[in-house]
Amino acid sequence: MTAPLHEPTAEAAPSAAEEAAVAGTGAKAVQGRSLGRIAWERLKRDKLALAGGLVVLVLVVIALLAPVITNLLGQDPNEYHEDLIDPLFGTPTGSFGGISGDHLLGVEPVNGRDILARILYGARISLLVGFLSAVVAVILGTVLGILAGFFGGWVDSLISRVMDGLLAFPQLLFIIALVSVMPNEMLGLTGSSVRVFVMILVIGFFGWPYIGRVVRGQTLSLREREYVEAARSLGAGRLYILFKELLPNLVAPIVVYSTMMIPTNILTEAALSFLGVGVKPPTSSWGQMLSSAIDYYESDPMYMVVPGVAIFITVLAFNLFGDGVRDALDPKGSR
Amino acid sequence: MTTKRTPGRRKRAFAAVAAVAALLTTAACGGGGDDDNEGSKTGAAGYDAANNKVAQASLAKKGGTLKFGGAQDADSWDTTRGYYGFMWNFARYYSRQLVTGKTEPGKAGAELTPDLATGLAQVSDDGKTYTYTLRDGITWEDGQPITSKDVKYGIERVWAQDVLSGGPVYLKDVLDPEGEYPGPYKDTSKDKLGLKAIETPNDKTIVFKLPKANSDFEEMLALVSASPVRQDKDTKSKYGLKPFSSGPYKFESYSPGKDLTLVRNTEWKQDSDPIRKAYPDKITVQFFSDANQLDQRLISGDLDLDINQTGMSPQGRTTALKEHRANLDNPVSGYIRYAAFPQSVKPFDNEHCRKAVIYGANHVSLQTARGGPVAGGDIGTNMLPPSVPGSEGQKYDPYGLAGANKDGNAEKAKEELRACGQPDGFDTTIAVRNNKPVEVATAQSLQASLKKIGINAEIDQYDGSQTSGIIGSPANVEKKGYGIIIMGWGPDFPTVQGYGMPLWDSNYILESGNNNFALIDDPTIDGLFDDYVNELDDTRKTEIATEINHKVMEGGYYLPFVYEKFINWRSDRLANVYTTDGYSGMYDFVNLGLKSTTT
């Protein structure tokens, strides 16, 4: 992606014609370094961010390959192993939550399901909800934010008030209420898929104002810039200005906010599953595992540690990566 | 802003991990208790020492403060409105009835003994007239005598369901089946004692005239909803905040959901009361929102016992079983935990599909999900609780649930599926309360074992506080396709009528608040209940109870999980402790004493 800088060095700001030429003929025609290139070079120097990004990548691969990995390990996330449970206490008989060669992270109390397999499958839910709800929020937030900033007037007032309203809305309570009245089947989906679908939509819906406000603010300042004026005086249409002039300059903040939003969404999903309105059993999710571990925090602490650490690592990795991306894309940062 | 939100959430994740790490270290240092089984050094009576027998009766002294804790307040302390078992048990501190359960351990606790009355009822030959004479010296907390009119007024309050909802309505159903009496608050007669079925010829005599005989009528009079209430002290819907006492203790203070304190009723006379010992001077109850906190306070010795008597939570239970066995009892609760199959939901209209589920389920796994053999209970093999006369316990096991088929019998299940015309299995939905983790665990266990025989069950966790409108509405059950409903039931009074009638009699299929989940509409079963209600001979009553149980099991309407058992805590200080079948295996509160009167 080529995206011109939006900082005030007037000569550096490419005209609409130049930019169109760049888009048409390819990057090699450009003298100097593109923003993406600069950012990538900066990112490469930020070891912490790179490590975060690597962990994220590994998590995605693990989540995608969860069925393959569990198959290789010979475990099924929903298979009961009650022979590994002490019937008197309901906790695993083995030490450290029943860790053994077969069950690398131990087994769940009461029913003896393999924790590693459930963590792997749980990663799919967490990442799916985290990513897709961020996508929903980004699309809604960008479109509405850019409209509000560009058109101003009553459009701006309306969208801004809606954003204020949504930001003040008790989203967690609303989602809990919504999920409890959700039908079992919807749009050809059943069971857990309905819940996942609803969670993605609702978390995304309540997340868009955060991006929307930033995009609106940026648009407000950008639309007065000379290059926009120039395009307008050359007779460019509104849509052209919106998508060809303004949007490319908004990519940086949008990317930054999306990477920051994913971990928040993952935690929201965990919170919802923790409260029992997330995915349905027997589908596993990290939040749901944490929630059922509460009853065993003393007698089988490993059961709480494993999903807790999984959430911790994931959120940390995303945040480190997000911070790195922000620093790299910051035009004021040192090159 | 997203960035502003993120650090907050992140902090929470950090905190959780830190807490876990801290716990790990404490758990590691906290090992190995040393008090073994009997007669511990701390003075506790020993494991199961108060289960169906009296522990340390001779050590009880007069005086001291008896301290209850609880995770759940009563639904109401109004004798007419309470329906929780522990409330009925506790209400004997401040209320008396014509007759009540004996203050004896185990089965004897379920037998009736006179309380306000001088003796058990004189019953007429046709079983329709019950006459009682009241004792001398029975008084209210202000010293006035308790009269037969107070008893009648207290019972009349059951009719005022619009104001005083919540309690059992057996007396209303039996004394006024047509619903002719409007209740005391709408009564037009001057003394508000217009109910014709009860006569009070004088202050000492009360006569009940039943339109139709009911062999369990006296059991219903032993419920606390038959307690006397004095008209001038009746604060209607607020009565539960400060009931006017007829027993040895009276309310000193009560803040709902927080605490309750009873002190001695100085007007109560020991010689007027053959059953209550009234050992402590003061009784306090403290309520907690978190069961784990309650268990910790019990184990640390701050509190004497759990007023809810529903067993310790998994965490506290593990610690207690490992380190304080001598403080524990393991009674059978009288509850059966089960799954019911609504016949309105296909394919459960076919008995073979119902039986396929019964055979396909792994009963040991269900038992483990309930908490295992000790904290969960023995595998249930039929639908009559062991405390009810006529029950045969595990001896009657028509499906081999605790025997040959206890791990599930896939072959037999497949056979039944073929007979049902669904050889490849089918899809269905399990309905389970979302506020009972143990029930959700049983639903998951059932789901896992049914999958092996091709039955794909979806679990629907509904709001557990809305039971009567969700699974109690047959129309909703059919609409939602709840083929399997997970529930539990305990007897209101220990007979087949007090347990099974609402579950199995077709007359009890209701639009809302239904408990006949399987929608059993079998003329044979209805007929047997009619026979039971009319039968005055105890031996024959027991036989009919057994017969009803067999008919229910043969229909395959239910999959019983366990005959529920609890692990209940009793502190070192408690004396004269015993469990009673009269209150579903709870400790008999009214005669608990303390070994030392200093706190």
C-alpha cells in the first residue's frame, strides 16, 4: 500500500495526479521511500514488537490447525477421561492438574477433558471473535467517521451524537441481555455459531465509535489541506476526494487502532464466556474455562493457570505488536 | 477511547495471573491436616457421627450464641409464604404447629408428634373429620394464650395467595377444593374466620372438616404454613420481616440478605412444649453472597453451621474432607436429581426413544458430574427417594443403571433407537438452569454420552430464576423443543403424595409453574394416586407408593441421576446434633445446643 504522509511539509504532499500515477504504474517509479517501507524498517528494529507479531502469527496458525494438532496428539477436546479423576474430590488424580505424557497441560476436573485440546480449540473462538469484531468496528467506524468529518453540519452532529450515546452505553449488560433472548437458530446457524455470530456483531457494533471519533478528527483536519483543495479545484467529485484523497491518509491511525482493538475484543469475549453468555458447551473458550476454574482454584490451581496464561500471552502479544506498529507509523518518530 | 480501555483490561488480566500465582504458593504450604477419623482433638464428634444418629447430646449446655451462616436468605420468614426446606426447619424456632415432626434422628424425625395439640388428631371413621384439643400454657410472645382461633386464622392466610404468595397450598386444595373461600383479607364476616371447613367451638378445640378424605392431611398440618398467626399482629405482606412468635425465640432484628438475630421469647414456657429444648440464648444468621467465603468462615470456626444445608461448595468441601473430616456429615438429602423427557417433543413421544437415552447415558459419569458418590450421591435407579415410605432404593433398578449398564449400554440404546424408528439417532435440546454449575456439568456429561449413540443434543442454559415460565410452561417447552429437562425434586412431606403427585399426576399438568415435565397422562397412575389419598391403612399406602414408582419407571419418563447426598459442616462447638428425614436430611435446627456458653 502506498500512502502519502499527511504532515505539513508542503512539497512532500503529492498532488492527486502524482498519486494516481503512482497507483497506476507501480511503486518502483517512486523516488525515495514509501511510508510502508519506512514503517517496516522501523518495525524491524523494534524487537519487542517483532516478538509480539511472531506470537500473534503462531497463535493464528495454531488456531487454524487446531484439529490437526489435536489429532496428532491423539486427543479430542470433548472426550471424557473420568478414569483420571478422583471421585471423592472431583479433581485430577495426577499431580499439577493431571499433567502426563498424554495430557500435556493436564485434564479438567470432574470430567477429565484434555486441557491442551480445549485451549487450542478455545483459541479459535477467541481469535475469530477478536479479529472479526475488530473488522466490523473498523468498517463501521471508518465509513461513519469519514462521513461525519467530511460533510460536517447536521451529518456530523447526528453521527457524533450517536457515537456519544454508544460510548455511554453499558455494552456488557446489553450483550448479556441480548444473548439471553437470542433464538437457538438464526440465519441457518445453530448453537454456538449463533452465539459467536452475535458476539462478533455486537462487540463490533459497540466498538466502532472508538475508531469513528479518531477518523472523524483526522478527516476534519485533512479536508482543509491544500492537496484536497487542489483536487477540488480541479473538479474532483466528492467520492473521489473521500476515497482517493482522504482515505489513504487515514490508513495509519486505522491500522493502529485495529491492532489495539483486537486484544480488547478478545478480553470482552472472555468476559462474556466467563459470565456464561458466550459459546455453548461443549465448545470451549478461554473465558468459559476460567469461569469453571473458579470452583477449583485451590484444589486444582493448574486448571485456572492454563487459560489465564493463554489470555495473558495473547493480549500481551497483540498490545506489544500494536504499540510497535503505532510507533513505526508515527511520522513524528525518528526515522 | 480504545487505548484508554485497553490498559484497564490488561491490568485485570495481570491481576488474575498474579492472584493465581499467589494461590499456588499458599496451596503449597497449606497441606496435611492431622485430625483423623473419630473423636478428634478439636472436640468434633467425628465423620458422619450426626448422620441419622445423635452426636454429643450430653455435652449440650443452656446458653450461648448459636451462629448460622448462609449463602441464600429465605424466600420469606412468613410461616405462610416460606417454601425453602431450611426455612421450614428454622421456623420452628419462632412458630409452633398443632403437630410437627419428632425431634429425633433419621426416619423417626419424619413421624408426627403433637406440638400445640395435646395429641395427634382424632379422625372420624370416614377420614373426613380431624379434631384437636390445644395444650394449656401455650402463649404468644406478649404472654397472651394461643387459641384455636389463632390457629384457624393462621391457616386461613394460605387462601390469601394474591397477597401472601409463595408457600405450599396443600391445605387450601384439600379443605376448599372448589376455591369458595376468598381468604381472610376479603372475608366479610366480622371475625374474619369465615372458612367453613375449620370450626372452633371453643378456644381449646379445633375441628377440620374435609370435603373429601385425604390420608396425608395430618402431614399437611405439620407444615409451617399451618402455624397460628394472631389477627392483630398480622402485618400482611410485611409479616415475614418480623413474625409474631409462638415459639421459644423471637425476632430481635432482621435485614434481608444480611443478617437475622433471634433472642429468647421469655413468655414461652418449657413445660408447655414437649419437643423444643431451646438451648442457646441467642441465634444469629449471617448471609454471604459468595459460597466460598461462607465455607471459609465455617472452616475457620467463626460460624457453627450453614443454614441452607445444601452441602459445601467444591472448594471448601475438598479442604474439609482432607483436613477436618470429624466435622462433616454425609446425609442423603431426599432429593432425586434427574432428567425428564417431555412427551410433547418428538421423538420423545415414543417410549423407545426415551429408553434409548436412559440406556445410552453413562450413569457413573453423571454421578461424577454431580460430585461423586460422597458429595453427589448414590446412582439413582428409580424415582422414589429413599426417605419416602414405599421406596426400595437401589434394589429396584429396572434399567440396570447402577448395575450392568452403569457405564452406558450403547448396544441396548441402539436397539431401542431401532424400535423407535430412529436407527441413526436424532437431534434434540437439553434444557438446564444456568445458575447451577453442577446441573450444567450433568448436561454436558449426558451430551457427551448421547453423542456416542448418534443423538446430538444441544445444551440450552436458561435463566435459572425463571424456571416456572420456561420449563414450567408446556407450550414453551414444545416451542423450544426441549426434549430433555434437567431438574431435581424433593418431598414437601415424606409420602408419595408429597413427592410424586405434582410430578406424575395428570391433574397437575399446569399452563405455568408445571412440574409434570414429562407430561405423564396415565389413567393407571392417576387412579393409583386416588387410591392412595383415600387409603387410611399405612401398609396399603406403602404398597401403593411402590406401585406408582414402578409404573413411572416402566414408562421411561425419567432418567434418575443420583439420590442426592451432601457434605454438611458442623462446628466443634455444636452438641446434640442429628440429621432428620423430616427436613430432608438437614440437621434438626430447633434442638441444637452448644458445648460452651462463652463465645
